[in-house]
Amino acid sequence: MSAFFVTATGTDIGKTFVTAGLIRHLRAQGKDARAFKPIVSGFERESAAASDPGALLDAMGEAITDESLDRISPWRFAAPLSPDMAAAREGKALDFEKIVSAARAQSGDPLFIEGVGGVMVPLDARRTVLDLMAALTLPLILVAGNYLGTLSHTLTALEALRGRDLAIAALVVNGGDEAVPVAETVATLSRFAPAIPIATLPRIARACEAKPAFAALAALLKLC
């Protein structure tokens, strides 16, 4: 079984867009691609269809039910804050070891474990998403945006990941600010991280319109 951890340089960069698009592409090829996004903040049950768990369930062809939501995202919080803060608002705290165990128990070929927020988002009083990635030791898909400031954000994230000896399977530059040419962003990142494969994806509302880009990303990840 092949598995990846999908993380990002920050919040609302496009982790779920990338994960859902890959799942749709791979399932269309007959693969049992699945996702697990253990932690979600800013979740409201009445708008579950528009949530990250809802998007991932839709990509897998599953109905959005309380059972399926519990399975794909067992730790859900209402406040749109970092997980430690969102959990505290509800008088709760995340159990890091239970999250690790739940992630390790997932199946799928390939399996995509999706993080929450960026690389260093706090999960509890001491640990961040970086600690979760280090515990799971899966190859990473790092999603970055294309905007003014992304070079510093992306290189900082790469430095943090390197510091924990984590393997990066691909860096995905997602979307585009017309004022920042994506080709120039990729060229600069390639100079600073020459060993990391880089893919680009258009940031669009419907993943089906980016089928060629997702096919190329799947090939880059050697999933074809």
C-alpha cells in the first residue's frame, strides 16, 4: 500500500483541493484511493457538504452521513481556529497518540492522510502538525500557493520539514496570482530545492477542469 501525508504552507492553500482531485483521478483509473483528514476546525454540520470532509467523501463517492463524517474526520470542532484553541473552546483537548493510531489504522491504495492548516499548526500544548508527520513518517505532498510571499513561506516550510528528516514526494504550487507568474515561482523554488519534484495546479472551483494537471501529478508521485 502506498500512502502520503498532505500538508501545506498555511491555511486555505488547497490541501483538500489537491487530495480530492488526486482521489478522483486515481479512482477513475480503478484504484482504491482513500483519504483521512483526522482533524477539522471551523466545521458546521449543516454545511458539511461544503466542508473539507464533505469534499473528500464526495471524491470517494460516499454519502455525507454522521457515520461517514466520524470515519473520515473523527476530531471536528466548530471554531475556525487552530485545533488546540478550537478544542479548548469546547472544553476538550486532542489526544495526540490516538490521532497517530487512527491514522495508522486507515486503509486505501493509495491512502492520503490530510493535515490541518500548515506545517506548524499547534495540535495540543506541546505538539504541532510537524510532530504528527514525524510520527507517521509518510512521504509528504507539500501544497503551496502562488502569491506574493509564497517563496518565503514555502522555503520556511521546507526547512522545517528537512529539520525532521521528512521525505517530500512532491511540492505542488497550487493556483495563481496573475501578478506573480507561476513559472517564475517554480523556477525560484527549483533553485533553492533542486531535489524536490515540483508540480503546478490551477486553483479552480471544479477539480474536473484540471484533469490533465492531476494526471501529471499522479505520474510524478508514481501512482499511475
